[in-house]
Amino acid sequence: MDIDKKGYRSLVRKYHPDLNPNDHESNKVFQQINEASEDDRKRQNRRSKC
């Protein structure tokens, strides 16, 4: 998943657990967004080292 910073920030803001305290689905989506972002950053770091 290739996420740009603006898209990432808007999704994180929309699904952040502090902004949706009683919505467990938004917490799951928030975790998936963070995992995808972390994977994308790792992939970009590997590309830049080659």
C-alpha cells in the first residue's frame, strides 16, 4: 500500500481511537493504517539503501 503523507494523516485523524472512543472498528482500521504505513516506510528505506 503506497500512502502519501496527506492521505495518511487524514485517515489517521478519521480513525484515531482518541477521537472515536467507543468505536472498536475504527481502532482496528487505525492499526491497519499504521501497519501499512510502517511497511511502506521499511520498503522505501530498503530501496534507498540499494
